[in-house]
Amino acid sequence: MAGQQPVASSCSRPQSQRQRPLSFLLHVASNCGYTQGMKTAISIPDHLFNDAERLIARFKTSRSELYSRAIAEFVARHDEDAVTQALDKVVCSVNADPSDTQAATASALAMLRQVEW
């Protein structure tokens, strides 16, 4: 309408940019909101939600940060390739020969002796 100022928002585009390509629109849409990254909705049991809320208060963090850290830890523990790569890195850092089974066996036995069964 003539004479009226458009309402500005962080998600609206100025009138001069209305003919931009779709890639521009996707970029603008991805930057709308107050958080970065993928948004998702999950259903969890009440007791787990309450436990998470206590940790959020204790760590003075956001719900998104707590859930992101939990998922990252879960993925790190269960991603077999990542675990193998991490172990390979350790072996390389101590200049161990992976084919030296005698040294590996002795090292494993020494570690097992330190564990309470």
C-alpha cells in the first residue's frame, strides 16, 4: 500500500531483494530464529526430561547444549570407525608396531592387572 512502511523483521527481506534466486531465500530462511543448526522434536519419558532439566540447572547451560553434548558423546562411543581411528592414532603416537603382538599382549596384561574384577 502506498505511504505505509513495511514491517521489519529478522526473517523478512527488503523489497529490493524480492527477485533474488532461491538459494538466497534458503540462506535467509536458515538464518531465521534464535539458534543455529538443525531443529528437531523428540519424545522422551518424563523422568528422563526431569533428569536433564536438573543437569541443565547444575551446568548452567541450555537444553539444546545439553542434548547436543549427549548426542555427540553417544555417537562418539558407538561410531566404530571413529573408535578405530582414535586407537590407531594412539598406537602411532607411541610409535608402537601393530604387528608386535608380544608387546601388545604384555601391555594388555599389565592393564588388566590394574582393573578390579
